[in-house]
Amino acid sequence: SWVNLDGQTGLVVPACDSEALASAVSLLAANPQLLDRFKQNAAYRAEEMFTVERMLEKTYGLYRALLCTA
């Protein structure tokens, strides 16, 4: 749930709720500006949060914090 931010980088619907999924797809199909905004926000978030370098930095920081508290 922290990868896709509901209303910012996409839409989140409840699991196994086909009506909610259909509504979300219909909303995006009818609103290309909203879809474009989600795409831009998602691309920016991916570049900021999920590069290999960023993931390694976060993992290293977590290990370092865990070792320091042991």
C-alpha cells in the first residue's frame, strides 16, 4: 500500500471487489487528465523511491540500525 498512493499515483480498490475495480477503471477511462497526473506522479515516485541505489541505501540503513540496537 505504500508503493501506490491512493489518489496520488493511482487508485486503490478493496481486494475481491469487482464493482470497485470496474468503477476505478471507468473513472480513469473517462478522465485522461487524471490518468496522466497519476502517471506523472508515479514516475516521479519511482525515480525518487525505488531506484537500485535508493533501495540499497535504505536496506543498508536498516541493517546498520538493527546492528546498533543489538
